[in-house]
Amino acid sequence: MFLAFPQVCLLDLTGPWEVFLQANELSGGATAPYRLEMVSGDGSAMVQSRGGVSIASPRSAASYRGPIDTLIVPAADPRLATDPSAYPARLIRRLSARSRRTVSICGGAFFLASAGLLDDKNATTHWRATSELSARFPKVNVQADSIFVKDSNVYTSAGVTAGIDLALALVEEDLGRDMAFNCSRQLVVFMRRPGGQSQFSATLESQHVEEDAISELVSWASDNLGADLSVDSMARHARMSSRNFSRVFRKAVGQTPAAFVEKLRVDAARRHLEDTELTVDVIAATCGFGGADSMRRSFNRIVKVAPSDYRRRFYRH
């Protein structure tokens, strides 16, 4: 059962829904393994999504009776997930108590947390909101880099399309690996996505930087990955002392210069692995790593997979 509140994130709802629908269609039996239903969290007959698309809701959650196999809460209007005594939290607690398992997609974790369902549990949400989830709900053990997390009978997923990953894991749990694999093939997605949320681009992360000297340095470093990109070298390029440079850089970018340079080099290496047939040794040298072993360590630390595994999954030719 999908519990949709106003301003629901459409893909948070339809992505997992499509996974379960595929499992029904591929099962071939007289009885489908899943009965899919969306209920309205606020009792309205139409639930409006963030993008303005309205979805008909034939039943309200408040009128729902009987046991629930899987309760799924997609992201919705975040203002509804602030008060543990408000109707969304009370409703989720009541429905979850009757569910075999409770699931959140992306920002839906805030709804589960406001209902107290994530207290003393491991959980995740969209990478942009993991710090906020930790700050607002200190009893939650936030796993910032996980695509999805299972803790007892409570499941949480990272941002948006990660709901598809979690839904495939639920299908595998219910119907076996072959069914989950066939669903992923039908949807043209990975059954298990390599790596974690930290795969987002360092260059994209830095585009909000407003400090001119740091913004210029980021552009220069991106074009000179084989150069000396130590703190002292970059500080000289930015015409700052090393100590002041480290402080200004961290404030502007949100991470240390060394961590940022490592991500820049990993991003560049990923593009070479996706688009070229260059060996790992050549890519490591081109991208400024000390050698292939150093590149492998960085990949395992940031992307959570080895370069060779990454190429097998993402090589474009």
C-alpha cells in the first residue's frame, strides 16, 4: 500500500509501483503476487504531486481496515513531517503497526522519523537531506552513503530513483533472485546498482561556489589533474597562505581540498572507463593518481567498486 500525502514526489511513487507491477506481469500465475493500492494521506479524492499532476485516490488511509503487507511512504510536502503529534505521524504509526514491513522512499524517511519509527535504527534518505535528518532526529543512525537500508522490518531508500533499487530488493526478498533480475531487465535498470550515493560529481557539487578565487581554482584543477594539486600548490595558485586557503576552501566547497581533488580525479577516471579502452595504469597516470593501486583505493573509497567492475557495468561501446 502506497501512502500518498499532498505534494507527493511522483517518481518516488511510480518507480517502485512499476517494479511491483512488472513482478505481477512476469509471474504468469492466476493470482498476482502483489495487490497495488494507493491511499490518500489527507482523505482527499485527488492527490496532487509536486509537479502538478493529480492522481485519483479511491480510498483514504483513515478508512483503511485490516492487515497491510507493505506500507510505502514516498516523499511529499516536507512541512507535514515536522510534528510527531500531527496527523501524518499518528496515521503512519497506526498503519505501520498493522504492516509486515514499512518502507520510505527518499524524503519519506522524514515521515517515518517523525512517527518515531526510525528511533535507534539505521536509515537513509536523499544525500542532500542526510545532515538535516540527523540534526532533526538525533535518535536515527543515518547511513549517508547507502542506496537503501533495512533495519528489522523498516526499510528506507536514498533519493528518487533509489526507490526502484529498494523495490527490486523487496521483490527479491519475496519472490527470489530470478524474478527480481527479470524485473530489472524489463525496466532496463541494474538489479543492484554499483556504489553508493557518493557517486555524484565533484564538479557539479562545486558549481554553487561563490568565492571567486576558489571557483577559478576549481576550474583550473579540473583541467590540470596531472599537476601538483597539493594544498600548498593550490594555495599558491589562489594566492593565499596554506592555512587560510584550507579554511576558505572548506567553507566554500564543504570539504577539504584533498577530498575534493580525489573526487575530481575519480570523476575523470570514471569518464575514461566509460568512454575509452585505456588501461587502468594509463588512466591512473592521466588523472593524476600516483599509480593504479592508488586509483583502486580511491575508487573503493568513493564509488564503492573497483575500477574494473565499474568498467564492466558502464563501458559505453
